[in-house]
Amino acid sequence: MATKKNTSAKKGASAKKAAKKAAPAKTASIVPPKGMALVALQPKAVAATVNITFTSGVGKVTASLFRKGILINMQSITSSADIFFSDVKKGDGLALVGTSAGSARIEISVPTSPATPQVINGPIHRSYIIL
């Protein structure tokens, strides 16, 4: 008979656990600090194009997009071409590393610091911040 008492006690405990799991979770509303717009908390992403033109037609460049120090996207080209990044946000970093047999003209479709277009001779080691 003692086993029946233990069984019924276990059933009661498991029913309480099931009721806790079934209860809806409490949600907290997110309120931006006074004077700060909600838009500032959610920056918009835009598409950016990096156009690289090698005057001699020969060269290689790797473009790397970083956000808060984390690599987001990396693409390479071996001839004059466009590199497309679909998720670029203000404050992202763009690093270009490569080489050109002649000169390379770099143009980025979104505002950057330093501004583009730029013409570079020989090795390419450039960093840009998206504005």
C-alpha cells in the first residue's frame, strides 16, 4: 500500500510541473530610452557594390566585410569586376587586399571614409568604414 501513496505523490508533482510548462511566459515590452528613437536601435542594411578595374587587366583582390570585428562576407576576383555585398550597415568595415600588375581603380557605391574612387598602383591594402 505504501507504493500507492508514493505513486499518487509522484503524479501530483508531475501534474504541477506540467502546469508550469503550459503557463504562458511573461513578456517584457521593449521601451527605448527617453529621447532615443527606436529606429536608432535597428540600423538598416543596404546593398553595396565594390567596382574594381585593373588598367592592365591583370590583378587579384579579396574584399572582406566586417561588422563589430566579425567577418560577415569575403569575396575574391582575379580580373576587373564588381563585388556585391547585400547586407552592409553603417559602421561596417571593408578591407581590400590584393595586387595589380598596373594600377587598380576602386569605387564603392555607398559613402565611405576615405571617399572613393581611388587609384592604387601595385599592392592593394585599403580599409574603408561605411558611413
